[in-house]
Amino acid sequence: MIARLENIKEEKGGKGVYRKVLAHGGSLMLVHVRFEKGAIGEIHQHEHEQISYILEGKFEFTIDGKKEIVKKGDSIYIKSNTPHGVLSLEDDSIILDVFYPQREDFKPQK
């Protein structure tokens, strides 16, 4: 399956947060998440393992209570059930998230 970013409907993921599910199948899911400056991904946790790659911009990540600034080109691994959240420090900051297993709550509605 080929996914073209411009052809995928953007969904609102919170105030100033927009996501596109690029691909999902088997046990994996790939999600493009765009943030406005100051947008917050609230502290949460889930059963899924997650790898986040910063495509654009800069973020303050909080993982298991520890804060760290990450920027374009950085990546983060988040273990299953680890509390984490993010604050966007620049406009149009983008994270590419990989989830294992797939986030059923993110699957596009048909």
C-alpha cells in the first residue's frame, strides 16, 4: 500500500494538534502528527510501544516525569504503559509516530 500525504484526510487530535494515519497493517501503525506552537499532547499512557521521529520543529517531551527538548532529526522510544506527553515549541512542528500494536482508536473511519 502506498500512502500519499496530500491525499490523507487530516483529523483533529486536540487543540492545535492534527494527525494523518499514513499506513497501518499487521501489528504496525505509522502516524504523521502536526502541531501548532504551544499545542500540547497531554500526559497519557497506553499499551502500545511507540517510536517518535521529529520531522520538523522542536518539542519538549515529558517521559516518565523527565523533560527533554528534542528537535528535527531526533528520535524517542517510549515503552508500553510509560506516561508521556509533549509541548510544541515551534509552529508546524511534526512528529512521525510508529505504534506497535496498532492504535485502534486512531484507525480512520470508513
